[in-house]
Amino acid sequence: LKMQKAAEHNMNIHPMWQGPLAVPGGDRQSPIDIIQRKSVFDSELKPLVPDYDPDTCQQMWNNGYSFLVEYDDTTDKSTLKGGPLQDKFRLCQFHFHWGECNDWGSEHTVDRRLFPAELHLVHWNSDKYSLFEEAVMEDNGLAVIGVFLKVGKRHEGLQKLVDALPAIRHKESIVEFTRFDAACLLPSNIDDYWAYHGSLTTPPLTESVSWIVMKQPIEVSHDQLAVFRSLLFTSAEEEVQKSMVNNFRVQQPLRGRTVRSSFS
Ligand SMILES: C[C@@H](CNC(=O)c1ccc(S(N)(=O)=O)cc1)Cn1ccc2ccccc21
Ligand SMILES: [Zn+2]
């Protein structure tokens, strides 16, 4: 029932969803429901090796659908390798998806379980491509780490980010944001994850993503999540202000894909 309610509230009415809602013939769309008993343990999956340099953190902005923290990805200073990945990937940004209430908001689900929010750390394959824009179009171009957020104790590392949000309430607003270590948003256990091939969850929905979804959620406080919901989809000029909530895509068909797990 919550899935149904969540689906009714999701942002398919947001302007960004007007137009083709799926890649024609797309058979590896994201997000998906991860059915634990159907995932296949793969002993070949290696530990993930995130190596992020806080000095590459540059700015935070409201793009009218989420808020992004962007990193300088002109060098290999902040990288991800290991896990299911054959190549080295550069961190370019992270962002979140969340609901209007704590009952839903995540994009992926685990055995149909919804979380109040989901973090995405976006990386592109710098061994094979020279720009993010190139990698976006290639089937091994991107790697996104998904981390579920659940309501619990306050997340000290997240608070620096939460304190900056009022400065980017409106769409298109941007603020300098430096020296943030994205690794502080990863759960304590990054060895247990699910891996599958999918897509961007917003247009252009390109099927270029190696998804790595962490099993262990991070805990954030109710009040920290409430600040996410104080953001607006709308720019300062628009007369009707709309709260930035329910900015998630509904789960997509698995189409015969296998979800691998790094743990048995
Ligand atoms: C990718 C778009 C911008 N979108 C993203 O970068 C992006 C990143 C991660 C996710 S998620 N939620 O799956 O983690 C979703 C979107 C720009 N853009 C639009 C058209 C386009 C064409 C070529 C190159 C870039 C292009
Ligand atoms: Zn995302």
C-alpha cells in the first residue's frame, strides 16, 4: 500500500518528466526492487575502494529536482575502484532523493521496503573516457553508489551539508561548498552491497550505470531530513513555490537482469 501511495505522490508530474519516460526498448532501467532471495552471491566481487579528496569539493546547487554537491573531476584525485568495477571512476557529484514524509522517498527498494531517502554518489569511467558527458552515453560509462537513509541518530557529517541548504532554497541557486569528505556519508560496512547494470533515474535515462547499492543504511535525524524538504523545486521568480519532495522515480521492470550480492 505504501508503494502505491508513494507512486501516487512521486514527481512524474514534475516538468522534467514530461516527454519520453523510458528509453525506447530500454531493458536495463533504474531504480529496481532488490529481491534479496533472488540476488546471486558472486565471490568475484571485490571490496569497494573509494578514495575521495575533500579538497576537490567545490559547490552545492539546487538544480530544480534535487541538490547536488559537485566535485572537481578534472583529475583523478577523488576516485572509486574495486567492487564490480574493472576500471577507475572519478567522483563528479552526489545528490539525494527523498519523500514528503518518512514513509517513502528512496528510489531503490529492498524486498519492497522503502526508505525515507537515498544518496547517490555519481562517478564516471576515467580510464576509458575524458569527460562525464562522453561517459554518460556508454554502457560502462558510469558507476553510482546508492546509500539508503533511515531515521535515527543525527548524522554529524551530514550536518555541514544541512546547514548550507537554506542558501540554495530556490532552483538554480548555488553556494560555495568546500572541504567536504563524501566518504563520511558511506555506511561503516561498505563490503556488503548489491550490484546490477541499470540507468540514470532521471532523463536522459541512459543505460550507462553500474549500480552499487549498499546493504547498510546510514542514520540521519528526523530534523535533518526535514531540512531537505524545505528546499523548493521553483526558482525565486516563480510566484507559486513548490516544496522539493518526492523527487524519486518509481521502480522499473527487472527484464531478466540478475542482481549480484557481495555477501552470502
Ligand atoms: C546526464 C544529464 C545530467 N544528469 C546526471 O548527471 C545524472 C546523474 C545521476 C543520476 S542518478 N539519479 O541515476 O544517480 C541522474 C542524472 C545531463 N545531460 C542531459 C542530456 C545529456 C546528453 C549528453 C550528456 C549529458 C546530458
Ligand atoms: Zn539519483
